[in-house]
Amino acid sequence: MKQPGLWRFHGGLKLDARTARATGDQIGTIPVPPQLVLPLSQHVGQPAEPIVVPGERVLCGQPIARPSGYVGAKVHASSSGTVVEIANHPVPHPSGLAAPCIVIETDGLDERWTGYEPLSDYAALTGPELRARVRAAGVVGLGGAAFPTAVKLGAGSGLKLLILNGAECEPYICCDELLLRERAAEVLAGAQILLQALAIPRCVIAIENDKPLALEALELAIARAADPRLEVVSVPAVYPEGGERQLIKVLTGEEVPARGLPPDIGYLCHNVGTAAAVARAVLQGEPLISRIVTVTGDGVAGPRNVDVRLGTPISALVQACGGYTGEAAHLLMGGAMMGFPLADDSLPVIKGTNCIVVASREEIRPRAPVMPCIRCGECAEVCPAQLLPQQLYWHARSDDLEPLDDYHLFDCIECGCCDLACPSQIPLTQYFRYAKTELWARQHDRVRSDLARERFEARRDRLEAEQAARKQRLEEKARAADEARGDEQARKAMIDAALERVQARRDAGASGPPGKDE
Amino acid sequence: MIAAVAVIAGIALLFGLALGFAAVRFRTEGDPVVDRIDALLPQTQCGQCSFAGCRPYAEAIAAGTADINRCPPGGEATIRALADLLERDPKPLDPESGEIKPRTVAVIDEPLCIGCTLCIQACPVDAILGAGKQMHTVIASECTGCELCVAPCPVDCIAMVEEPVTLKTWKWPRPAEPLAAERR
Amino acid sequence: MRFELTRPPHLRPARSVTRVMGEVLLALVPATIAWVWFFGPGILYNMAVATLVAVACEAGALRLRDRALHPHLADLSAVVTAVLLAFCLPPLTPWWITATGAAFAILFAKQLYGGLGYNPFNPAMAGYVVLLISFPEQLTRWPWPQAGLGEITPVALGAWETLRFTLTGALPAGVSWDALSGATPLDDLRTRLSLAATVEQVRAGPLYGLVGGRGWEWIALWTGVGGLYLLWRRVIRWQIPLAVIAGLCLPATLAWLLAPATFPPPTFHLFSGAALLCAFFIATDPVSAATSPAGRLVYGFGIGALIFIIRSWGGYPDGVAFAVLLLNMAVPAIDHFTRPRTYGHAG
């Protein structure tokens, strides 16, 4: 293990990892459930579009939905069976809302789809070709954010360092630790592919110093791989070390610019699980149809990590881990800090599900009365984004949201450190989430109102133009009528003149020489 | 005495010239205050403020003939933004102008539509599509929810429907826990 | 199976307002014991009176403002205010003076601004300043410390006599203020320096100990120990105490080096009066202090420097209360100009 000079990020908290109970066992597997529910939006970006219809038989690994935009990911059937419906189902999301899902009744045969070729040697493939394979496999970031990996692989050139994030800092979560312990070679293979795809010279795998077994496994695998580009760095276990921006600061001392991305300063960061998924996609032609999930908490009888098919209901997952204990009171997806509560265990495991916590009442924060802020400033001391949470709070609480941008609200990573440091038990993170979504909605409304103004003005102009045109037409008609009237007079005058002439002639004839007929 | 008058007159002349020059040199096109007020209004064009659209209301606010709390679709956020812009105190919505309701869109019950085009003429943003004796429909993404099309419809086939919340439009709720200080 | 929804993040916060305030009270215990040792049990009576009145006023104000009593009385903030006020009062103070100070601190300096978290001024200091201005004579009558003052043989009141004085304001028969009390070291130094004595001559007197005033220096020491406990428990951060000490000692050292005859050494400043109480317990009141780390340094330094200025050239022997209140006023400006740089943003 190389231990270069490390930097530290501002704030953060030393938290009790609470992972020991789930790391005793190896990664388990669970049987194929009778029904799989696969949401079309399991990633950041546009929801995927279904490419199957109800009644269609699908095979395990067959694509069933394709990305509808650049930022999107394919969805694959995670076992063989029949598509029974494409409809709204509740999805794991803080809102508890329903969203479009593809529901597959499995047939238990688990028949493989063989549309993607395995590949033993990828050395000849170019970056775009590798990227296409990753995109075809529907790989997204498995650290929890679920950003489409292929999109990240399209980000720039001239990168100097690939960082594989194995700093799993959130209490309860240990799926990456188990992955590194058991499948380190796969992670390294993924790292090598990522290095080749973007021609990056070097890769650092960061792992927290409270995971000695994973570190050992990784060092062994690196020794076997004998690739000088790869190295492991052990980083101190401080929450939220696993945050991309925080990890980059710790490893390099540099800061990702606000509203920028790591590639802007030459770094690319991927979760170790994502690297393993990339290796499977490229080498075995295996799409992302399963992931490792930590199932833990006082409410579950046998806490452990399980390699589970996407779309499996949480209830089946818990069942495979010994079922609920009598203490089960709350269900969380994700860890204890950034995870969110679920109301129901029928929800499916999705690509971003890294952990399921079944918590007892005692395990989590009790509802305490919220006291007034005493301006102690502890929130700012622990904030890894170096924000002033209490200032943000004053504005958010009084619904005075416009100044929040000045206080860099959108640099908040919602890690929850300020909540934990607050002696007044103020739900700071929720205020910030509220303020962020509210401001986004206002931005959206502004776009809509600009559009409405444009259309209103266009309509007004059109109506005015129409009116003007009508007026002009009327005028022309009137003029034409006038002219016509003038013509009539002229004609009348002509007729009159002719009549006069006739009359005159007649008068002349009566007095002049007699006509022929006489 | 004469000297004093001359000095005062001279100064007056000087300032007059300076002001006149400034008026010409730094002349502003249009009335930026009206534009800035208009930019804050939701452009629903619903007329609930008793003006014939957002722009006329903005002009009335700028002229001081209308208060800032007459826009129900904009709600509290708009009142607050206007108060900030004009450096006044925000005040609650004027109940005469209506009440704050969630955003809606018009939906035409198409089998009932007789194709009279009355709603098309009423729509301030051209969000209704159709022709005489042909069925009409609302372009939902363009509809501002102003409800102006509802009344003219002779067969009552237009309903205002709340926009469904999706994963994209969902907002985190404002923390509900009251401060201990605010609870008895 | 259905589950009850909760609020993320799900871990338990380590601290509460009650615990923070409780730790502050705990940290004041050694100094209280030292106080009783040198000045008798008067401070305990003052604490009791102040606490009773402060809590009663807090409860009354909360009722009038239609607020819940429970979490607010249980947060112990009124008790901390009362105890800090008692620390500033002479041990022999009639109860009505203490009560006036406590009532002013809670009603005017705290609740009228909106209660805990909203007061721009340190309530204890506001209460103290009102007393200092209203009862100048009573507030400057300090008994001799019972610490072997050589030729001065101090008359000390017993526990019972002190209680009777606190309740009635009358000294026992045959005991005069002259026999009982003298000036505090800061006061004494100030008076005699104006009479053209040198610091060295003054400090040779029986009132003075190793570094500060006799007895006073031990109280200051134990106050400092309490402050270190608060630092260790992370109840307070290091910036304000360090900055107050630096703000007091830097100009004091400079002045002392330039004119040792008229300026006492910095250690004397530190171990006399309420300097350390201010550095660790008063200036660190989070509600009325600056919040950013840099702001706290500015705030603390300002307080320390003002203490030195008031002690050296001002109208009062100890300037802690005025220094704190003046800097409280500057807090919004300090906070505005010391906003820390956010991650990923240029300086």
C-alpha cells in the first residue's frame, strides 16, 4: 500500500460504521422471485422507453427499454419470463410516487439472452467502442447516484487520473467492501478497461482505513495483475469521504469547481461497483441485471450482503436474509445519513439500491422537539462543502429563497452532517432539499412564463395585425365602392349625355327636313 | 443684491443644463420597471387582478395605481418578489382577486366539443387547437391554467385539472415540524 | 408490510441545547468552589436568587408569548444567564439588586427580542450593566478575600449572616463596610496609579498575589480549567477564547514593555477580574457571538482589546461587560465580512 501525502476535506463527522454485523458472511444469492418490477427511470436523466409489449416473452439480459435521450440508460430483463404489464407502480423514491415500470412474470427457467458477445481481449477496441458496450449494458453509477456511466465516459480527454471510489463512508453500507473482498480482480479489470477507454495514465483505488480485509484483497489482486498503473490508497474513515468532491480533495488537494465536474480538473471518479459492472459488460457481454445490496439493521434476522436481481421486491430480499425480527419498525433505502424512508416493502430493488436498512425504533433518531437555532455554528464546522447552514436555514425557514443562491445552496451535497451536529435538532437538510426543489420549480415556472409571455405577445401581435389587415380591406372595399359610385355617375352622365344628344337630334329632326321614313 | 440673484440664476441655469444633458444622454428606452415587474408575473394572463393581462397589471403597479398583492397564480412567491423589487413590505394576497390554487391545465372533453371556436378566441396564449365544426384540444404544455376558456364554452366541456406530480416535478415538502417555540 | 416514515438523516444528533447549557454549568463548578473559598457563600445565594427570578421571568414571558413552557425551561439557558450574572456580582448583594438584574436580563435582553436564539446582546452582561449603572455603590463593594492578606485582618461574615444580608441588605450590628470590604485589585491599582504610584509599588501590597489579585488569581485559574473542559467537550471552539486572550494580552504586553511603571504585565490582566470568565464563558455565548471561524477571531480580539482599553483608560476598573456588549453590536457586520469560502468557489 502506498500512502502518499493526503489532504483533508473541511468538516465531516466520525460516525460509527455499523457494518460489522453484515460483513461476517460472504455475498449471498437469492432465488428468482415470481415477479420482477423494473422501473423505466432507475437512473439520472430521461426515463427509458419500453421496447417490449405486454404479453411478449423476454429472456434474461434482454433489453426491454432503451434510453430516450443522451443522458439515459437501457433497462434489461433480469430473468426470463413474460412481460405482463407496462404501467405505473410505486417506485423507491423519497416522494413515494408511482412511475412507469415494466412488470415481468418470471418462468423460473432463467434462460439467457445472448445478444451481447463475450470478449476476452478488448485491447483492440477504441474508446468509443468500449463506451458503446458500456452503454448497451445499461451500466450506471452503482454508488447510489445512478448516473449513466457511458455518459461519464464521454467526458473529455486528457484526464490525468482515474479514481475508483471504495470509500464507503455511510453507516450500514458495506456492499463495496464485500465486493472488494470477493471480486477485487473484477474491479481491477474494470479499472483497466476504463483506463483504456479514456487513455488515462493512472488509477487510484481509494478505500477507507477501517476495511483491512478489503484492502488486503485488493493489494493481493493488484500484485497479481502486475499493472503499474494501478495503486491503492487507504484514506481515513470520515463521513462523507465517499462524496466525489470530498474524495478528490483528500487524494489530490484540488477542489472541483462549483457547478463544474471532476473532468474539468483532469479527474474521473467511478464507484468500485461500477468498475466491476463495466468489466462484466465488456468482458462477458453481461448487462447490468443484478447488484450487491447490503441488507442490515436490527429489524432483519440475518444481516448480510446479497447479489440480487434488479426488480426483486424488498420483501423477498429480506426474506432471503432470515426475514424480519420483531423489532422491525422502519425501512430505509440507502444508508442512515443519505438514505430515505420507504413506506412499503413491495418496492423493487433498482440500480441505485446499495443498502436496505430495516431499523428498530431505538436504532434511529427519535423525534425531538425542534428548538430555536442558537447560532452555535457547529453546522458550519462540520459542513464538507464549507457552507453556512444556519444562514441558509434562516432564509429557507422564512421562505425567502432568492438569496439562497448567494449563500451557495446548490453546492450543498445533502450529506446530513449539519443535522447531526445541530443541538437544536433542526431538520436542516430537509430545509435545503425543500429550498432546492422549490427553486428549481420556480426556475421551471419562469421558463414557462417566458414562453407564455412570448405566445401572448405573438397572439396580441397577430390579432393586431389581423385587425389592421381587416381595416385595410374595409378601406379598400370602401374606396372601390367609391370608385364604383364614381363610375356610375360617369356612366349616368354618359347616358344622360347620350340621351341629351338623342333628344337634341330628335328635336332637330322635328324642325328640320323630313326623314327617310316620311 | 443683483450679484446674489445673478449667482442663483447662474447656478439654476447650470443645473438645468446638466439635468437636460443627463436626460438626453442617459435616456432609457421604454420603462424598465414595467419590464422588471412583468418578468416577475407568472404570465398566466388570467385577468384575476382585474387588468387585461400581466403586462397591463405590471404597468398599473409601476404607475402606483394597483397594489402588488393581486396575483393569485403567482401566489406568495410573486408578492414577495415584487415587494423585494419595489422595496415595499410584502402583504397577503388580496382576497378580492381570488385565492391561491394549485396549478391546473384545461382539458377538453373531446366527444362533447361541438367545435364552436369560442374557447380558441378566449385563450390568451393560443394553447387551444381546432377549427370551426372540428373538435378542439388543449396543448397542455402551453396552457397557463388561466381558466378564461371555461366560461365561454356553450357545452361546458372544458375542465381544469391539476397537473399530476411526477418524479421530475416532485418537491421536497417544507419541514412540517413546528419549532418548539411555536407550539403550545 | 407497511413501515412508518421517518426523517433523514436517521442518526441521533450527539448534542442538545440542554446538554450544551448543562456542560457550561458543570464547567463553572470549580470556579464556584474557589469563589466560595475566598469570598464566602454569598455567590451561592446570589445564584439562587438570580436563578429563581430568571426562571420565573422566563416562564412568565413564555406564557405571555403563548409558547410552550417545557422545552424552553428545560433548555437551561435562563439558568446559565442567571449563574453568569451572579458571577459578576459582589458576594454581598441584597436580593432585590440581583433580582432586578436577572429580570432585566431575561425580560428585556432576551424575551423581548424573541427568546433563546434571537437576542443580539448577551443577556447576563446586559443585566449586569444595568445594575452597574443603577447601583454603582453596591456593585463596587467587594469584601476582602479570605486569603491571608498580611496586615489587613478581614472581617468575614458567616453563612448565616451573609444570608441575612442578602435578604435584608443590613449588615450585622457592629460590622461596618470599612472593616468588611475594600477595593478589588483592579480598582485599587487604578486608583493608586492615578496617584502616581508605580505598578511595582502597588503590587507589593497585600492585596496582590503571584500574578494577579490575591484569591482572584485562583478563581481565574479554576475558571480557566472549566473553560478547558468546555473546549475538550467541544461545547465551545478555540477561536473566541484564544482571540479574547490575545486581544487583551498583545496590547497589554506592548504597553507593559514600553512603560512597565504604569501598565501591569499581561498576566496580571489575565488573572484579574473577569477576563478568563469572559474569554471562556461570556464571549462564547453562541447566540450573541460571531459565527464564522474568522469572525470569531475578530470578535474575540475586539473584546480583549476593548477590555484592555477600558481597564487602562476607561471609566470602569473592569471593562468586560461593556466590551462584550459593544462587540455584540458589531456581530452582524463581522459575520457579513467573514463569510468562509465555499468548496469549489474561488476565494
